[in-house]
Amino acid sequence: MLAIPLAAQKGAIAFTEFDLDNGLHVIVHEDHGTPIVAVSVMYHVGSKDERPDRRGFAHFFEHLLFEGSANIGRGEFSKHVEKAGGVLNANTNGDRTYYYEVLPSNQLELGLWLESERMLHARVDQKGIDTQREVVKEERRQRYENQPYGSILIEVLKRAYTVHPYQWPTIGFMEDLNAASEQDYIDFYKTYYVPNNAVLVIAGDVKAQDMRKLVEKYFAAIPRGKEIVRPAAVEPPLQREVRDVVHDQIQLPAVVQAYRIPAYGTADFYAVDMLNRLLSNGNSSRLNVELKDRAQKALYVGAFSFPFEHPGLAIAFAIANMGVPAEELEKAMDAEIAKVREELVPQPELEKLKAQLETEFVRDNSRVAGVASNLATAHTFLGGAQMASRELERYLSVTPEDLQRVAKEYFSPDARVVLHYLPKNQKP
């Protein structure tokens, strides 16, 4: 049973917002449905903001900034939240780093104190660097190096981009982290983890009129950082198909196709994302029905969009069934994408997708953590927090003609990256 009716979720998310003198933007969403509060900070820094010889810094700081601060003992950050009955986490992508706590609402000040400590004087020292470097090494081994097909993103990005920093993955490369000095880490922290590069969102069982005074108590004294210089590289259009073979420690072949797509927040992004959902979202999606169920050529299929601040990627991925060669699987994938280029998607099929999407939005915005994330993202990338309430309607406005148009414009077989993943024992 959903916590709030669908009709209510189609309305605007209520919020107030204000700025501190140091540049920190603050958004407050008041919701007394449950006695909990989400405190979150989104920093506008991701892997695209890194130097080419210091790849992985943004993701590394996702870990490092839980080490503690001048007033929080090493390793004590999480314990403060857990003792208060809350949860916390963080995540990073190519464009931003996001930290949050969900706490009982009477522990709001704990969340504000923790985030102000993280922003003002986190522990960025050699001991913490050495500790977290081992954590990141293990994460890289588990998720990328020792995972079947785990290198797909790394292999795709370095072929899909030639000049833009999206060409390296968020996880980065250990040789860069190992080569970096303590001062390199300190400089990165002082450059990007500053109030004028952040948005603080407080969502939940709070009184909006009381928040300015509380936020000023914890954040007003934090000095403003220097003006941040953003990456200026513009990736030229992909003018041809880039094709390659990757031999991996796998049993079954796989086919990966990557297409350049418009930036997150542009009108065409929503049509492209809806097209990916049409292809692979759920058991009744086209790739699942045709490649898995009917033709039984694939064991697994997926298609997803990277919502990057600059023009990003859509990736389609399929693992072959036993005895099915990669070439045959690729032809089947191409045939399904060609159908969308050549024929209008039936309206009932599109309406079913939109209903699924509405349900997702309801679930996301029924949690204060989901609302906080959506407001922070909208402020940082979509031109203002009010855009969080318009995301759903931008998806719902997509037409069959839009799907056909973006399939023709962006999903061209003449401008893409295609990788065949083959078992190492098939290496010539």
C-alpha cells in the first residue's frame, strides 16, 4: 500500500529555500507524516572535475569524509547516527557527490552538526587516506576486476569519449590514488567541499520557519570557498561506429552497445530514457520478450541511461544464452532498436510505461529521503528545486513520435560503441 495517493504526488513538492552569506543554498521540505527527518548535502563535484592524473578523487572522498573531523573521532561518524537510531550513506557519479542521514526528527541537530563538521574540518590526513585507499581497492576488485562483465563501463567510457573527463569511471584508477600526495587530497577537499559548491536539504518532520536559525548556527561560520573552474572540454560528435572485442573471465558471450545521448534535463533526454525503459524495463519489455522469452537468445538484457550534466550515454547490454554467438545476439538487439526507428510505438504500450513510471515517482516521493535527493538534484542540475515537481510531467509528455525521432537521431548504428565480450578461452 503506497503511503500517499497518486493524485497528491502529481502536485508540487512544497518547499522553502534560502541562501547563507557564504553561498550555501538551503532547501526545506516540511512533512509531518512520520517523525523522521532527512539531512542531506549535495556537492557539485564528481569524476568529471578530476585531473587526468588524479582519477577517482571524488569517489575516494565519498569514503574519506566518513573518517571523522576535528571534533569527531576517527571512525565515529557512523556511530553517532546509529546510536541515534538513524541510517546514513553517500554516493558519487560523474557530476556530484551526495551525503545523507535519516534520523528521528528530534535528532535533527545531530544531522546538521555532522554535515557541518564534514564541510568545515573533515579529517583529511595520511592515516585516513591510507585506510580508505585499501577500502576503495577492495571495492574496485569486487565490483570491477573480479566480477564477470565488471569492466564493461570502464571499457565503454574510454571508447565513447576521447577528450571529455567522462572517459574515466567514477571508481577511478588505483595508480592515481597511490601517486597522490597528502597535499593533493587536502587541495581537492578545500576546493570542492565548500558551502558555495553545495546544497543542504532538510526534509521531514520539521518546522520550516525554524530552520534558518538552526542552519546558521551550524553552517554560517564556514568560510566561502574560491570560485570553482568547471571542465571546459566539449566532446566532438561520434562520427562512426567504434567496434572492439574484450576477452574476460566469463563463460558466456555478451554484447554491449553504447550511444551518445543529450544531457540530463534537456527535452530529448526524457524521450531517450523512456526508450530505454521500453526496451528493458520489466519482464514485458521488448528486449526481454523478444530476446529472452521468444527467441531465447539471451540470458539477461538491460538498457539504461546515464543522466550526465553534459551529454551522456545510453547503454544496451545482453548476455548470450548457451550456444548463441555474439554476432547473432547483436543482430537480435539491432532488430528491436530498428523497430522503434521504423514504427511508432503503440499508444497502449507507452501508456503502460508511463503508469509504471508514475508508480516509481510515488514510491520515491513517499519517503523523505527520496524527496531530499530529488530536491537537491533539481537545484543542482535542472535550474531550481521547483523542477523536482516537473520531472514526472516531462516523462508523461513523451509521445510515440518523440520515441521514433530520438531512436533515429541518437540510436544510430553508424555512431556508437559496440563491444563483444568473449571468454578468455576463445582468445585467438
